[in-house]
Amino acid sequence: MKGIAILGSTGSIGVSTLDVVGRHPERFRVVALTAHRNAERLAEQCRRFRPAYAVMVDAAATDELRTRLADMPDAPRVLAGAEALSEVAALDEVDYVMAAIVGAAGLMSSLAAARAGKRLMLANKEALVVSGALLMDAARDNGATLLPIDSEHNAIFQCLPPARDGGLPAAGVERILLTASGGPFRDAEPESLAAVTPEQAVAHPNWSMGRKISVDSATMMNKGLEIIEACWLFATSADRIQVVVHPQSVIHSMVQYTDGSVLAQLGNPDMRTPIAHALGWPERIGAGVAPLDLFGIARLDFEPPAPERFPCLRLAYRAAGEGGTAPVVLNAANEVAVAAFLERRIGFTDIGRVVEQTMDRLPAEPVDLGGLEHVLGVDAEARRLAEQQAAALVA
């Protein structure tokens, strides 16, 4: 029986994780559930899964959660604030941590899990983008196991041989083929994208995701962040990673070997598959996902991404090449720009403009691996500059 803490349990990844966990009550015990402000859903989850701890980051929502659980005989201990996320991630009774908090807000709790030597199931790509060296070093130095939950990285993990000294070249890997659906605007004329609304941008054709991640998919910034994440996870460089647009979202990624072989992981587009893989690894457990019907799919298409349609992909390759704090700036500016777009303060094509202008104004510098303060300071400055750029576009 493994104890699990789910950080971000009310989001799409958290809900899917609980669905898989609920199918295996003999294997998993929910120790802690956390949310930002969705007290109603978190209360429902607490009543079903009976965790020992419940964390609500938003103070007002904490009071609401306590009220909703007041009549529960074995109510969990309710903790408040962002610091409590790190506290429950490091609990002795927690074996596995699902890091499913969107954005840089999930960084500290992911680091806490790594430092506590947990099995860290990482759905928060920004934690690696912002502080890849810190997180990977923490996992290595403390005996933590880091398993990727993004469907693409999980697929790559499944297609790679066991790690060897010397990285991918020593294992005979030539390159990683990172698949992308192309989002809702894969075939759109570039000049039409300026009129895209938030409702159109979040309507992903294949996946059910949160609003921020859906917008990132529409701009292909999510694929850019995944390039940087893959560099850290698999100890490689961006020039060994090729993005392949695959509209059916059936092949989740591929690995090309020096002998000409290409290994691919296929499955229906359902996040419960990579979640179940990470929960059961190195075994396989049921996920509740329907078997893949190859005859129903009938065809698999592939094409290169159009650079004029997806400038954010170019910016991510730039950040990966520059290294240092460039990915920190890229991620922070993107989070600000996406929020401004969803609030209808800027247009869809302005997202890339805000990111590029922020990167131009805040050049990359070496990351101080001795501490997190430097990274957080760059993150804060990038957000300030991005807000300025967004406001200037409106003016």
C-alpha cells in the first residue's frame, strides 16, 4: 500500500489521477489532496478518498473548505498557504507525489518532494523549465525517482533503454521525435489568428485540458516547454529533438535509433494512461482507458510545424539554445501573456510578441546553481517586464 499526495487534485490531471487510484484501492492510499481555490470539488474528493491532509492555497477558500467538511467525522487536517504544499509533499507517510500544479507555482512543492526522496510523478513541466538543474540535482542527491507524466515524455521514457553513462548517444539514440497535435489552428491561415478568441483557443480537438495548457497547445508553446523539459529529463540538447505534428494524437512520441529503428508509444489520447504507467512502474496496472482501435483510426499523418503559424516554438528553441535563465524568462512571460489573453487584454498573436519582447529586454545569464533565489528573482523580473509589454500593446 503506497501513500500518495496529489498536488493540484481538482485540476484535470488530479482528477484523472484519482480516477486511476480509485481503481486500485488495494495498492494506493490517498494521504493528501491540494487545490488552489476550488473548495467545493476538494471537499467532494475528501469525502470519497478520506485523506489525512487537505491543503487550500487561497485563504478565503480555506475557510470555505473547513465549513464544507465540518460534519465529516474523520475530516482531514486542513492546511492553508503555498508552504503547506511543500509540507505535505515531504510527509513520511507519502511515498508518491503527483505534481500537477500548473505553472511556476508548482516549483517549490516539486523540489520538496525531490529533496524528500519521493517518487515524483511530474505533470508540471514548468518546474523543469524554470529550475531544471536544481530539480534534477535534488532528485539525484536524495534518491528520488522522477517519472514524467506529460504524455510525450512518458512515451519517450517508455521507448528508451535503461539510462547509461554518456547519455543518449551511448544508448544508440540518434534523436527524439516529439509529437504535437497542432492544436485547433493547425490549418488556419496565419493572418486569421489575430482574431482568435479565448473560447476558440481552449477548444482542443483531441485532449481535455485546463485553459492555460489549452492555450499553450494552440500557440505550440506547450511543445516548446516540452523541448526544454526533455533536455533535462533525458540529458540531451534541443538539436537532438524534432517536433512532428501528428493530428490524430495516437502516437505520443518516438525515439529514433542509429540503426534506423524508430520506436513509438501509441494509445488513445487519455492522460490516465501515462498516470497509470507512473503509478505502477515498473509494473503495468489498469487505467480505465479503452483499447486503441487501429482499424477505426485507419491512418496516421505527420507534418512539420509551420514556423509562421507557431512563433512560440521558435522562441522556445531560442531559449533552449541560450540556456541559463532564458527558459525562466520564456516561461514567466508566457504565463503573463496567456493570462492577459484569457482576460481579453491582448490578442492571440500578441502572446508571442510579449514573450519575444521580454526575452529581448532580459538577456540570458548563467543560473546560480547554489540556490533558488536567483531563479525566482529572474522569474519575478520577467513577469514585471511582460506585464509592461502587454499593457503597451493595449495602449
